[in-house]
Amino acid sequence: MKQAFTWSAIAVIVLASTTGDVLLSRAMKQVGDVGALWRRSGLWTVLGRVLRNPNFLLGVLAMTTAFYSLLFGLSWGDVSLIAPASASLTFVTNAVAAKIFLHERVDHRRWMAAVLVAGGVVLLAA
Amino acid sequence: MTFRKYLVLAGVTLCASIGDSLLSRGMKQVGSISLNHLSDLILAVLNPSVALGILLLLGFFACYMTALSWADLTYVLPATSLGYVLLVLIAKFYLHETVTTTRWIGVLLISAGVGFVTQGPALTHHPPKAAEHEEEYEPAAPRNHR
């Protein structure tokens, strides 16, 4: 039973942080190259555009959800399972979500990178 | 990718890993916080390590958002995972912890992943469909582009 709780906590964390990353990435693509915008119209314009972007606000909300789910998860489950499992799975789910929702070109190199990093993170916790 | 952009990626990596280590060190100095005394959580900010850690994590978020404004999510995430490697190196050389062989293999896998992703383009260009396969399965024969 505890096992089921732990894995559902991991699922919620992975889902929330993937949603957050995708929304934040979409928001920043809508804002455009921050460096160029800063040089053109100043820091306040950059901050204004980022903070008024609905995707950014939803992304921060999703990231906050992920953070609190992690805290709750850690309060009942094993740190040594929840933290690395969610960090590692997020690399893979992000690659899938970026391909579907952001239409990023996830080629062999990027799949390899996501899988290698995910594997490496698991081994670091082992 | 310009030098300045690599600096931003380095900022993501360094701020995240150093910020996390500082928070962890600070919170251990503060001690465990009970749910009945949540106000202790606010006082924890007075600890210098915690304060500096929070500052660095804000820096991380700014660098991360900047990187996402000109690079794909599937590029930024693996490219900045070197932070995990950095944490192992800090544990080994600064905290003098023993690092097991399994962990060194993990470090190797992550570094290989970073190598893979940084060889490719940082951003997907959407409109030109013709460029879709330019990087895959290049013919072995020499090409006569100029």
C-alpha cells in the first residue's frame, strides 16, 4: 500500500513538473530572446512581458504544485526513491511532451541525451 | 550559440547546484522544523546559508527563463544536468565523501548525455520544413557545397 502511495506521489510530481516546464518554455518562446529584448527596450519591458504572460503564471503554478507534492511525498515515502525517480523520469517525459506540445525536433541525439541523463540520475542515487 | 549563451547555461547549472547545497547546509544548521512551529520557517531565512541559497535559486530561475527564451526545452534540460556531476565533485573534493563506482558511472552517463545534446542545434526552427532532415543520415559521399 505504501508502495502505491509512493508511486502515485512520483506520478503527480512528474506530471506537474513536466506541465510546468512545457508551459514555461512556451511562455519564454512567446516573449522571445530575452537578451535582444533587454537591449532593445530595457529590463522593465522584459519583466513586464514575462510576468504578464498567462503561460508563465500557469507554469509557475504547476512548478509550485510539483514542489509541494515533492514535500508531501518526502514526508511519507523514501527520499532515496522519490527524489531520484521523479527527477529522472522528468527528463524522459519532458522529451515526449516537448515533441508533442512544443513541436520541438527531438532527434536521436536528444533522445539519447534524455535517456542517458535519466539513467545517470538513477545511478547517482543508487 | 554564442559565448554569452554558454555563460547563461553555466549560470543555470552553477546556481542550481550551489544554491541547493547551500540550502541543504543551512537547513541542517537550522534543525528540523515542526508543523506546529511553521513560523520557524520564516526565521530560517535569517541563516546566511539559507539566504544565499535562496538568492542563488532566484538567479537560477532567471538564467533558466533566459535560456528557454532562445533554446529548446529538450536542449536546456540535458545541457544543464551537469549540475548533478558538479554536486558529486563537490561531495568528493570539498566534503571529502566517498563516491562509489556506481555514482561515477552515473556521472559518466550524464556527461555523455550532455555531450550528445550540445553537439546538435539549440533551437528548432519551425517554418522551414525542408531543413527537417539536414542533420540525419548524411551521405558519405563528399558534398559539393561551394
